[in-house]
Amino acid sequence: MRCDLSKTEMEIMQVLWDGGGHMSPPEILEVFYARGKDWKRQTLNTLLVRMEKKGVISKQWGSVRALCSELEYRHQQSVEMVNESFDGRLDQFVAAFTGSQGISVEDAKELRQLIERLQEKGEE
């Protein structure tokens, strides 16, 4: 899945993920009304059509379904960013992310633990 979602489209995805991955359009509108957004049904429908074309949702029988989990979406976006901006080099991403600030002892410890867990998974 290769897509760039607008801030509003991401808000809709977050509502879907928070709602278990699928909701009806009226349920989605209720969430946004509660957040102070007075959207019309057509506004939501326009956004949903756009999102369906991007392949992140499907609309069937009065239900809107996220086609990926939040974790899957964020993973794919992260991989694309590292591939496009850093030629797929995770070490280059980390170096750019930390800049000249370095990292704390605690962050370094957590990164080592994460790397060890990932290496164990790779060996399975």
C-alpha cells in the first residue's frame, strides 16, 4: 500500500482503528460531531471515496472497513520513508534522527534490547 493520507483522512483512519476497524458512516460522523466538527454527510462521503481509491478502506453494505491495522499502516509508511530518504539504510535514518544530539543511556539500552529481540525473531 503506497499512499499519502491527508491529516483529515488520518483522523478518519484513527477513528476506524479506535472503533475496531469498521464503522458505519453515521457512527463516524457521531465521533466527529463529539469532537466539534460539524461535517455534512456528503463531506464524509467525499473523503471516504478518496480513501477507498487510495486503497486504505473499503465501503460495503453501509459499513466502512479499514483495510489495514494501524500498526501495518505505520510500518509501511516507515519502511517507505527509510527506503526513499535513506536508501533503505536504517543506520542512516537513526543518525539523521538523532543528529548531533546523540542519545541517552536509557534510549541506547532500549535500542540494544530491541535489536536483540529482532535478531532472535530473524533466527527463528
